[in-house]
Amino acid sequence: MDISPKLRLFVEGPLAEGENLDLDQKQIHYLLHVMRLQAGGEVALFNGRDGEWLARAGEVSKRALVMTVERRLRPQAAEPDLWLVFAPVKRARIDFIVEKATELGVSVLAPVFTRHTAMTRVNEERLRAIATEAAEQCERLSVPEVRPSASLDSVLAAWPEGRRLILLDEGGGGAPIASALAGGSIGPAAVLVGPEGGFAKSELDALRALSFATPVGLGPRILRADTAVIAALSCFQALCGDWRAPSTVCSTPPQTLSKG
């Protein structure tokens, strides 16, 4: 297998041999003025559809850069169909949640407002940028979708058939998460994490009554929301997800747009 270049970027356009890609101005600035990319320099590109491709810089000017796609480094691969449904928290912690959930293979990030959610708005565009940078860094072949924020009630009312909801039940109403996920065959799933103040009792009662919900516990300690996200997603990936496959990750991480 080819070794990916140290520079790695997510692009929107199609990737195929011989394609010439015009990058956006932020990417051009980063490659030319931060990383000092020269004509002939190599960058790994991915778009979430066509795998990862080697591209080479053509003629370089102060504000223009065209990358020519040369060959595919990795084919697009299937990833776990795992959503994270979470109550927004303060800025630094929500950034951390999005970054780590992306690294842990989440396919959809869905912010929801609950009774005790302290935040009143979410900057979805900022979350998309954080998710993109995290995907570039961790060598994912996709960027998770960031859904518009919505009320928990509306999200549950439109819940898709066949998707299991793993409810992080801070009230002690669920089985230990390892027991609940034992067997490793769950299918499409979502992890639901409540706000820092916890779910309201009426919310927990309603959630526990859902036929598609599985309440689980994360041990005897009360965890912050961002800690609970990492713990739950790690358990899922270890028991049901792609951590069960042999690792092919490079020992040296790529450099990405977040380094600017």
C-alpha cells in the first residue's frame, strides 16, 4: 500500500485520475504560506466518496494553486453506521466532543436541546470545520455529517426504523454498557448523551419507554458529558465497531489544515 503524503485535505469535488482541482482560498493559503508547498509537492485528498488520492501541485502563484490528481492511494471503505446525539455544552467542550467523536468514527453528529440544556444555539458551520480538521488528522476517508440542532422531542419523533438508541442513563436505569453491547452485532445505532445537568426525570422516563432505546450505565462515577461521549463511543467501537479489525494506521500522523 502507498504511504500517504504528510499533507492531507478534504475536498468537495470528485477525485479521479487526471482531475484538476481548484482548492478554496483557505486551503491555498495554508498550503502555500503555512506549509510552503512548492510546485510538484504532494498532497493526499479525500472527499468521502472516492477514497484517498495522491495529488501534485502544478504551477504555483501567491493566490492560485491547482492540484492534479494522479493515483488512488486507498479505496473508499465502509465505516460504522454510528450517530452521536448530544446536548450542546460550552464552546471548548463542544469542540472537544466533535473532534473526538470524529476520531472515534461517528458518521452523524446531531446536537439536540433537552429540558436542562444550558446552550441556546449551536454554530453548525464551526462544528463542520472542526469535524473536517479532525478527519484530516486521523486519516478517515469521510467527514461526519453535522445535523442542524433540534429539540430532542422532534428528533425522536422522526427516529428511523431499525436504528438502536443507546441511552447513557445517568439515573442508573441501564445495564453496564459492556453487557448491553455484548455479542457485537447491533446494526445501525446512535449514542445519546444528555446535558451537563442531566436529563429531566420526565425525559428519562419517556426515553426508557421507547422500544428502540437501550439504557446503559458507565460505571459508578458521574462523568462530564465530553468524558461520557469518549467512554461510550470507545466501548461501542471496541465491542461492535471497527476497532475489531486489524489496524492499518500510519505511525506518523499527517499534517492538516488545523496547523495553520
